[in-house]
Amino acid sequence: MNIGEIARRAGVSRSTVSYALSGNRPVSEATRKRIQSVIDELGYRPNASARALAEGRTRTIGLVIPPASSRLTHMQLDFVGSVVDAAAKADLDVLLSPSGGDHDRSFERLVSESRVDGVILMEIRMEDARVDRLREARMPFVGIGHPANDPGMFWVDVDYAGLIYHCVRHLADLGHRDIALLNRSPELVAAGYGPGHRAREGFMRAVTELGLQGTELLCGDDARCGQECIADLLAGRPEVTALATINEAALPGVQRALQEAGLVIPRDFSLTGVVASQWAEDFRPPLTAADMPSDQMAAQAMALLVEIIRDPSMPAQHILMSPPISLRHSTGAAPAGSHAAIRPVGQPQQPTGGGLS
């Protein structure tokens, strides 16, 4: 038995049957029930699609990703792949939809045309209009990241503030007293990019509590920008001996700039941060870092979304992950002669440079 026979008996077109099975376009409830009645009569079971029709669902979830114009980092690519894997284990399909700039229409179609049963929303801003739009549409969704104040939202996030705080403490324990934060691009941070703001928060707390000198660098997400940022840092602040980062895409340029300055890692300069494990392992020497738990985040987000779809009334849940900092070979004792301006640890001092206040 095929779709053509179902269409003939239900008195509809083949395309209407396909739309009803896939959920790719809306079909009236009366038509859907008529098609389902024929399917039940004929015993037709096209694997997951018939189950989806019987449930009134598409068995597809939307994954809202950054626009193609903003190059996806390894962290983001790892997460996308992990979501696809987690969806497959749940017998669900994934529809990718970019958002931002010229891609807002794609996001709107995803929300308004009943293409998906729920959404996983990446790259949450501190204030995010997409969250309001999903709520308005009564679309089940889970955020990867979370806005500044939204206790009613379901989300999974990484504790960027806490992890960068501990990265700086690790560097301070090694004797470093002048430390930089290599953040994401000025455009992202200005737009309210959550990880950038929370990394800054953790950095500021650490340098203030420990009486350190702190410099923040807003850096584009590529090797060229990383090289330029570090070259400028070394020219203007040669006393800086260590750096923490959440900008993995800039790391090849960071390494190049240090090499060109004749600095050896970690003898002369230490590096740490929060990055994808691939970046950490491929860095030379391997990077001391908190490895992003992409698989766990995707599995948790998928499990939450499935539960919300089943029970839209369930109370909000927040999952904040704090992976351990893996000690590799990119951090070491502060170089001799770099301690002239050391203040006792714990003596408060206003952080300096790069927009910290």
C-alpha cells in the first residue's frame, strides 16, 4: 500500500498526505483525521511518520543556529552534531534554522508554520527577542544559554563566570599577577552575548578579589584577529604574562603572535580558558582548559525538550554545567622578573584596561 492509494481513498492529493505525514506544511484537523482513518483501515505504517500523524506531531525539532555569515566555532559545530545525534536516539529529525540579520525570516517560518514540535535555541543574548517570540507562539523550547532575568525559561548553560574565575585563580596560584581576558568580538559582546558578559563577570571578580592587574581584549572570531589582538597587547602591556579565553577561534593567531614575539608557552606566557576539547588537544602545547561538554549539553537539552512537548505545564528547569579544568601543558609558573609590581593576594585593586570597570 502506498501514499497514492491513501490519497485516493481519503479524497485528497498525494501532496496533502505527504504534508500530513511529515508536518512540513499545516493540514486541517478534519483532513488529518480523515487521512489517519484511511491509514488505520489499511494498516499502513510508514515508520516514524505514521506515528507522528497519530500523535498530531511532526517528530521534528528545530535547532536555531547563528547565521552562516558568522563562522561557527568548533564549540558550536560540536554542539550541532551532538544535537543531531541526540535527536536520532529519540527517533526525531532536526531542522536547522539560522537566525539574525537577513535570516530572521527563516526563524519566523520555523515558529509560525508548524514545521516542528519544539525548538532548541542557541546563542542566547542577555535580552533576546527570539525568546519572547517563541513564548508568543506557544512553541516549546529550550535555550542553550539564558537571558539576564528569566526564571520561567528552560535552559542548559555552561558556567562561564565560574570557569573563567577559576582559570584566573589557577594563573594567580602560579604567580601571574598581570592577566588578560581574550573575549569574543566587540559586536557580539555589544549585542549582549551571554557567555561574553559572564566571562567578563568572572574575570572581574577574580582580579578584584586577588589584587591582580586585568586587561580585557574584545577579539574577532578568527586567527587574524587573534594575532592582531595579542600583538597589540604585547606592544602596549608587555608586563602581561598570562591569558584566559573563551575565544577558541582566535587561538591559532594567539599562538602565532607569541611565537613572533619570541615567547615560549608556558615558560614565558601561560594560556588557559573554556574551549572545545579538539582545540585544547590540538593546541601546542596542549591547552589547560575547561572542555566544553557538548554531548552532555545536547542530551540534556533534548531530554528537556521532549518532556516539555509531552507536558507543556511542567515547571521550568535550569541546568548549569561546570566541567573541570583539565591541566595540560600551556600553563606554568610566572617568568622570573615578572613580579616587580606584585601586590599581596587578596588586596583589592581596580581592574584595568579593555573596558573593565
